[in-house]
Amino acid sequence: MALDFTEKLKDKIRSESRLVLNSEQPDVEFTGRVSSFVVVPVAPKPGETVSLNQLKISVSIKFINNKNEKKSWTGERTKSHFAEFSNTADLLTVQDELIRQISVQILDDIFNEAFNDW
């Protein structure tokens, strides 16, 4: 998942900014890790059964802007999102789609904060 997330971030930056991938002298640098991947039961039904579960993913990111140090993030920032799925669904069956949905949201948050000053 971490490798896929890294590649999606690279693709997003290449397609939505004027930056070019350069590992020699980069204008910006991201480092990060998947810091949390948990399933949480929500929406209990009468009789203490759960009707929905949430897959929650958190990513901890560092951002360095080598062209404008003031735009670099001080320390690591954590971005989290979740997606819900039915208690009748097997996580392994829905996991890929949930990860895709959550990744898109987290990538948007990272990109907007790093490049759009959100």
C-alpha cells in the first residue's frame, strides 16, 4: 500500500503541477509512512450487533520545499480518512476499493496543503 500511495502522489504532482520528477536536486521532497490502518465498528443495531464498519487509514507526512523554506512543514503532519462498509462484507473483498477511495482523499489533502496553501 505504501508503494502504491507513493506512486499515486508522484502521478498527482506530475499531472496537477509544473514540477518534474528529479531525484538529484528536487524542488520539493515528501517523506512519509502509513501510520494507522484500522477497522472500527460503527452504527450498532439493537442487540449489540454492528451494521457498519469503517476502514480508517492515517498517513504521516513530512514536506520540504527546497525553493522556499517558509512553505516547508515544521515536523510531520498526519492525514486521515475513512470509508464505511457493511458488516456483511468481507474486508478482503472490499479492501482494494476502500483503500482507493481513502487514498484519493488523503492525496488531495496533502497536495492542497503543500501546493495550494489550504
